[in-house]
Amino acid sequence: MFPKKSKNKELNRALQKQRKKWNKGYIDYYAVAYKHVTMLCSYLQLSTIIKHTTLQLIKKMMDINEKFFTLKTKGEYRILACLKIACEIREYFLPERLLISMAREQTEEYVNLLTSSVKKNINKEYALIKKELKIMISFPEKPNLISHICNELGLSQRRETELFIYYGVIRRYLNRIYKLKGYIVGLIYILYKDECDIKLTDLEQKFEVNRATIYSRKAELEKIMNYIKKREKHKNAKA
């Protein structure tokens, strides 16, 4: 149906390129994704374990749909979404603004998380991939995120230990549909807002959690803590 060779050298070269394009498959698509992930991890100085976790997610999605990452803009958002999931699985805090700035569609110097269309597109693909692969990220017993946030806020080792103790008590009552970051930031705001002069704006800017989320998690945590106190009193009264 199509000519395979020609005596014309230039036409023959063009036909060879065309054949290569027609024969593209899993390995070619994966090679492009691999190159993109390697570049991202190198630029963001991410560990090899995050790189390998991202590539595993890409492989699993390509097993379902070979061409999942081939679309120009959607493919890029999907790779960024896989990187975001990998960081969550490996408990690595990657600022969302930094992740968004990696998209070629992002042209503004400052990323507004409330209005960013790039963020919305990444989150859309993030939700799709998690649903497709049935990924449920459970809350760890001793999250590295607590140490990271305490370090960023300059909280002492004693307060960090207190946070781990509080977290261990309330962990079983936390709603898994929400992100752990919101709960930890909310807990810090309850415990150390006055004692350490922690401002809401600092929490918003440093950890990219908007104040509506902080207030919501704070209210939820206060209910949980009150419930635990009542239960403890009831146990003590029975004893």
C-alpha cells in the first residue's frame, strides 16, 4: 500500500523515518517518559527511590493503556501527577508550586494555587491515576512529615516528640479521604499557635495549605480530642 524504498536518497530517508514512526510501541513511549522523569528528578534533586516509584506507576498505567503518556500536554500532566503520587507514597514533601512550575504550560513566575489551571489539570490526572491503579495511601505510624514541618517552623525536639504522641493517639480517627499534611498543620496550630507564636499566613505559605482547610481540620481534630478525653473519663469512672 505504501512504498518501502526509493532510488531518491532524500525520499528514502523520509520513508525510513515514516516507518519508524508507524512502528512506535510500548518501549518507545516508555523511553520518552523515562527521559522526562529523569530530567525532572535531576532538576528537583529527588532521590532515586522516588524516580523508580514514579517509573513503576508509569509502567502500570502503560500496561493498561500503552499510549497513556503520548499526548503532548495531557501526557506531561500525567507524568507530573505520577511524580506527585510517588512523593506521597515515599513521604517526601514536594512543594506544589515547584511541581507546577515544571510544566511547560506554566509561564507565570508566581504560581497562584487557587487559580492555577496547570494545578487543576495535574490534580485531574492525579485523581484518575489513583482511581485506575486503586492506590490508597494510608497514614504512616511515624510520618516523616512531622519532622519536616517542625524543622521548617523551628520547633524544638520536645514539641516534635509531643506531636508524634498526639498523632499516635488520634491517627485511627483521621479521615483517609483528606491529606495528612492538613491534619498535622491543624494539630500544630491547635497546640502551639499561642505558645510559639505560629501565624496562619506562615502555615499557608510554607506548607501550601489554605486557611479554610486549616480551620476545617482544626475543628475536626478538636472534636476527636474531646471525644478521646470523654472516653478516657468514662473509663476512669468505671474503674
